[in-house]
Amino acid sequence: MASAGPLPFKTGAFELAAAAGVPVVPLVWHGCRELWPMGVVGPLPGEVVVDALEPLMVEKGADRAALRAVADALRERYQQALAAGAP
């Protein structure tokens, strides 16, 4: 059974980006589920489109609640990009 969307994002990457002062560049992969369905040993031939979303800066020193809010907001953007389809 496939999930309805991505699982909640973990916050470690956001914490590392904030500490390093670099942006998080979210990539949305369109077509992966169709080309590599659950339970299949290897991928099927086809095309995957990678969509780079707007980079996201995370405030240096953000606490856990702020990191969770950023991760959840980015997950929403990711789901919207998936639903809109490949660019």
C-alpha cells in the first residue's frame, strides 16, 4: 500500500543548514513511484523529472519547535509541487 504523500521530514538537515549558514534546496522527484513501485526489485525504464524548489534559509539558532515548523511547511510545499506535476 503506497502512502498518500511523503512522511514528515526530519529536522536534522534543517539544523545543519542553519548552523552552516547555507540554504536548503528542496528537490521534488516526479515519476519515481510509477517507475519503481513498492515491492518491485528494480526500476522500470522511463523518465524522472527533478524539480528544484526555491531555496530555503533556516534561521541560525532556531529551536526545535522552529525547525519542526520549517520542516512541516516545506513538506506542504513539496506535496503541492508533487500534486501540480512535473514542470
